Amino acid sequence: MKKSLLSPPDPFGLSPLVLLLPVIGRVGGLSPLTSSLFARFERVQGLKEELSAEPDRAAFRRLAVEESMLKEVLDWLAVRPEESR
């Protein structure tokens, strides 16, 4: 059965990353993902450096926001991105 166009959107469509986050106070649930999150953090930093000279400010801004989000999650997990370099 097809979904009606007037029905509300699925929760995943609204905020997919929020569904992955643990309940407040249970950050330990993200521990198995630490290496993947850190690898993505480093990749985003590299992409941001590449785009710093480009005129596409929207892409640069999206990467800056993602970098900030990843840094916050890594701080929750007590992985300090600045200390690893």
C-alpha cells in the first residue's frame, strides 16, 4: 500500500543521525563506532582544507558543520581530535 502524501514523514527521514545517538547519558553505545567516527572526522578535515580555496561556500559550510558534530561526539567518547595529530 502506498503512503499518502498527506501523512507525516518517517522519523528517520527527518533526522537520521538522531536515531543513532544513544539516550542522554548513555554515550557508551557509540564506543564501537569510535574508529569510524574518527576516520570520518579526519576525512572531513581534509575535504574542508581542499574546499577552502573553492568558491562553493555551501559545501564548505556543510563540512564545517559535520566536523563540529563529529568533534562533539568524539569529545563525548573522550577521544581528543587535536591530541591525535
